[in-house]
Amino acid sequence: MESMETIFSKSKMTSKGQLTLPKKVRTYLDAKIGDNIIFELKNEQLIIKKYEGIEKYFGTLSKFSDSEGEPLKKWDFPLIVLFL
């Protein structure tokens, strides 16, 4: 994501605590139906990010194999998660 000017929008919370992300925010995040969104509260500021989890890389593990030539499965290796 490129940096851009400040986006100011508002959204009204429903009785179930749900919010609609304004179109400008959805467009900026490239958020699609079913995407996961992260809400991070830091120093009294709310940071909203599209979650780009490692799940999308699980299929790439088929290229790798263990010492016996068997393809690795997602649970065969230690998992280290870094959030940038």
C-alpha cells in the first residue's frame, strides 16, 4: 500500500456492534468480501489493516520436501509470525 492523504469518513455502529467500512477505506485497503480486517488500538489511535495472513503461502510448501523426499505439510515446521 502506498501512503496517501488522510481519509476522513464516519460509520454508525449497529446494535450488534457492527460497522461498515466506508468505500474509500475499502478501496484503499483493496478489501473484498470475506477478507479479514485487523483493528489495532495504539496510543489512542485506531489502525485498520487488511489481514494478509500466511495461509496464502501454504500451497507453496509442496515445492519443499523433508529428508526422505516427502512433501512438507503446513504442520511439519516451526511457525514464526512477524507483523510489520
